[in-house]
Amino acid sequence: MKEKYAYDPVKEDTHAIDGLIYLAAIALVVFLFMKPSDLERRTFRILVFTAVSMLVCFIGRFIVPMRFRADDSSVSFYRVLRNKIPYSSIKSIDLRTETRSYSKKSGLKHIKYVYTVEIITFHCDNGDHSFAGELIPSHEITKPSDVSEEDIANSSFKRLKAFIEGKMA
């Protein structure tokens, strides 16, 4: 079983940390190009490399798709790095959904958007591993989501959980 899914952070409050990392990288780039003559050449190159790496990683999060692959003995989650979980170490699997919201300013009014996230948690011998994916895309709170109950019942994480439980039995 192999599938791509729409990544979302497991914890809802990580968006602020992402913004801080982005702003720190931008501030570092601006600082470096305002005062390049005050820094030693090697220090300047190291700081430029650090700032560019931070920006590339931040932008890459939106470009590189998240995917998982389950075979007969393990499940692997991929983005840039691989997180492999063998079935023999899995004690239990939890699946839950969360409805999250955010506001956007459009002209003079704030529009509230909602979306639903599905979170799968593997309770293993070496700790818990959680992954989240967007189940229902964001939409205005006053409009319907255009997702049927059948789509929700056949989500990628629900199929993955059923597949793994079938292999573990």
C-alpha cells in the first residue's frame, strides 16, 4: 500500500514556530547583506549558508509531498527523511480527527475557515509516533465542505490502519 497525503502538523500550535523560523531566516539574510564588510569572509559564508538552508527547508515543506508505504513487515512515512515503523514494535494504533480553524482578513472583515485533520498515532515499544493529514480541506465556515461521508469513511489513514491490523493479526 503506497499513498500520498496532505500533510498537516500534529499539534495545532506549531504554525507560530514555523513563522518564527521563517522570520529569523529573513532577518539573518537582511543583517548579513547590510553588514557584510564587518564580518570575516568565512563567518559570512557560514551564516549565509545557514540562512539559505533555513529558507529552503521552510519552503520545501510546502513543495515536497508527504507519503507513506506499508508492506508486509513495516510502514514507512516519507518526506525528506524516512520514518520506518516495524509492525512487531506496534502495540496499538489510535486514529482521531480534529477540527481546526483560522481567520483571514479580507478587506474590512475577517473570514473564518475550518478544516478537519486526521491524526494516526502508533504506540510502539520505543515511544509514540504521530502523523497528521488534512482530511477535509479548508473552507469558509458558512459553506459546506463538499466532502461526502463515504470519502471520510475511506480516508487514507483509515485504510492504512485496517491494512496494518490485517497484517498484524
